[in-house]
Amino acid sequence: MRRSVCIPGTAAHLTIAVLAAAVLGAAIGGCEQAGSDRAEGADMRFTMIIYDSPGNPFWTKVVNGTRETAGLLGCSVDIQYADGDASKQRHILSSAIANRVDGIGVAINYTDAYDDLVEQAIEAGIPVIAFNIDDELGPDGNARMAYIGQDMVTAGYLIAKRLIADGGLEAGD
């Protein structure tokens, strides 16, 4: 059962800022940000859990954006890779909670696999933001505070429509 928990503004806002900027930074790449307030995030620690392995070009851009954003905000981000292993991802989540980080970013790549730990983090006052992959039930399936990413069903539908139109596919192809 999900419970609503209020999390102090600074930690929640910085979690969203670090992760949103990382994702957006990867998408728009190379844009400079001016006028950052380094004092706001000073001494704050975040954990970002990537379900994949290091070296994937997609994640390289996301990681670079995350590190750049952390530097601009004056906070630190511990980027961990789960290597496609849900048990390892659960262990990383547990460690982040035990270490009382100020925020966690996690891809919810297996429905129900992380629900209890995300709820634990939220109850401990640690903001959790899902990115890239959300619980298939969205906020009804996981206590995460927000999701940064696309609706996979809508994206798949639009991509298939485009492939059919541009590829000249006909009935039965």
C-alpha cells in the first residue's frame, strides 16, 4: 500500500534538478548553463542507479550530464551500474538508503522489483525519481515521486505508425 510522505523541499528539488538536468542534458548535449548556485547543493549526495553496464553510448551521455549538473550544483552523485541484474539493483538501492543519501534516481525496469525499497526510501525522507523506465502502472505501481521519460506505449505506437508510413508497408507485410 502506498503512503504519501512529505519530503523537505531542498532535497526533493535537488534530486529532480540533478536527474532532470542529466536526462535533458543528454538530450540537448553541450548547452552551457550560466548562473548556477553552487551553495544550494553543497554537501548533498545523490545515487543514480543505471540498470545497464558501463560503456553503453546512451548512458555515457546521461552520466556526463549528471556529473556536469552535480558540479554546477556543488553536490556529488554516486553513479552505480546494476549490469542488468535486479538483485544487484536492489542491493544498490538498499545501500543508498542505508547511507542516507539526499536523493535517488532509478530506472524501474522490473515492475514490483523495487517497490518496497522505493517506499522505504520515501519513508526515510529520501526523494526517489524514476528515469528512463517507469513502473508499468506509473504512480499507482510505485511510490517514486516523479518519472522523467517517455510513455513507452505511446512512443511505440508513434514509431510503428511512422515506420508503416515511411516504409510503405501494406496489409499482411
